[in-house]
Amino acid sequence: MIRTLVEVLAVLAITANGVVHGTDVFSAIVLRPAVAAVDDRTLTQLLGHVHRIADRRFPVIGAVGLVAALATTVLATADGRGVSAAAGALAVLALVVWLVVYARVSKPVNAVLTAAALADRVPDDARALQARWDSVIAARVALQVTALVALCVALAAA
């Protein structure tokens, strides 16, 4: 019974974090170069409104992914499934580090661009803000890949 619950929770964690991972990958390989080709006003309006919507909707998805990964780890540990527990713990660590990077770097940029878009103004440092956001997207993708691979191992070893 616990094994089945570990498997269900791991699938839930993989699914939720897959959404975040896919969005980060899209941002890294499509959105970044596209935004580099537009003027500052377009950058501000587009990204400000994208972040306004994403920052309202994604916290629930991310929380489900993190909680499901943590529950996978706890239950695998309690059931003596060492490989699943260790892989789950690695996934949780990667997700917590991702959350710290997001909260310290990405979210403040998102807030400035969102406020500017809503006020219909362009920040003087729009490109610098975007460069700051861009500076961590590869790390965010790598952390999500780590979490997803670890969760797949946790699922396979359950």
C-alpha cells in the first residue's frame, strides 16, 4: 500500500514539476532570444504581463510539486525504500534551491516588470532587469532537470 502511495506521489511531483521545467526551458530557448530582438517597451509590456499571470498561477503548481516530492521522500523513508528516499531527498533539495534562486533573483525582477507594465511605463533599466533574470535561467533549468531525474529514479525504485 505504501509503495503505491509513493508511486502516486512521485508521479504527481513529476507532473507538477514538469510544468515548471517546461516553462523554464521555453523561457531559456525561445523567450530569451525573442525578447532580445524587441524594444524596451515591448519587453516590459510582454514580460510584465507574462509574469503577472505566471506569478499568480504557478505558486500552486510549484507547491504541489514540492509537497508531493517531500511526501514521496518521507513515505519512501518510512517504508525502507532507500534508493527512492535518497532520490526523493535529492529532488527536494533541488526544488528548494530552485525556490531560493527564484525568490532572490527572478521574483523581484518579475515584480518590477509587472508594476511597470501595469503603469504603462518602461523602466530605465529594463535590459539590466532582463539580464538579471536571464542570468539564472540556466541554473533554474538544471535544478528542475535534477529534480525530475531524481523523481523518476524514486518512482522506478519504488
